[in-house]
Amino acid sequence: MRYMKLILSLIFILGIFIACPKKQTVAPVEEVPAEEEIPFEEVQIPEEPAKPELVLERIFFDFDKSDIRVDAVPILEKNAEMLKLYPEVKVVIEGHCCEIGTAEYNLALGERRAKAARDYLLMLGITPDRLSTVSYGEEKPLDPTNLERNRRCEFVVQ
């Protein structure tokens, strides 16, 4: 029994020595003298060119017509000149109609109006890859109380 206590005591003491962590040494940090400056190189991030704040005027059409009106010609010429100043800009030409007529008919009329405006801009020198058309028919009235103002083309800059 005496040997048993001695053996258990030795095992306990040996366990304590094994379980205790060793003292770790930390390597000294090399200090940089205060007078010595580390060169700083400024990084230039290229900026994307800002898209121009370009607003193109709308044109209006007569009832049930897709012909370019005489009063729309100077507006289209001005729009074409603006587009020539910004050759990277693309435009969606939206054709609109008043509520008179069926939805299908007005979609087709809106498409004819948008194509007429597109063709006129093409004639003025704007390349076809910059122009696309869409018809909204009677879906997006400019003024629900004024049918004449809804017969139009809008030029949306992209």
C-alpha cells in the first residue's frame, strides 16, 4: 500500500510537469528609425467619363398619323446635332398614342411613329447602331386630359 501511494504521487507530480507549458520567448521586433521615411506612392484610379446630361426634345404627331410634322423638323435637327456632339450616346425612341383606338392599333401606330423619327435621324446622319425604337401605344400618356400631347415620340438617352 505504501508503494502504491508513492507510485501514485510520482505519477501525479510527473503529470503536473508534463501539463505545464514551457515558457515561450518572443523575438524582439526590429524598430525602424523615426527619421527614415518610407516612400508613399500615390495610386491613380482611372475615372469613367461622366455620361453627359443630355436631354432631347419630344416631337408630336397629328391624329392617326405617323408623318413627321413641319414643326417637328427643327426639333429633330436639334436632337441630331446634340447626338453628333456625343457619339457614344445611344437613344431609344419611344412611340406614343392617345387613347382613341384599340390597344393593338395604337401599339402599331406608336411603332410607325418611332420608326418615322428614327428614319429622319438616320437621314440627318445618326448611325443606326445608336438608335432603337419601342412602342408604348396608349400605355404612358403624357397628359391624360389632353389627347394631342399624347401623340408623340420621346427620345430616351441611354
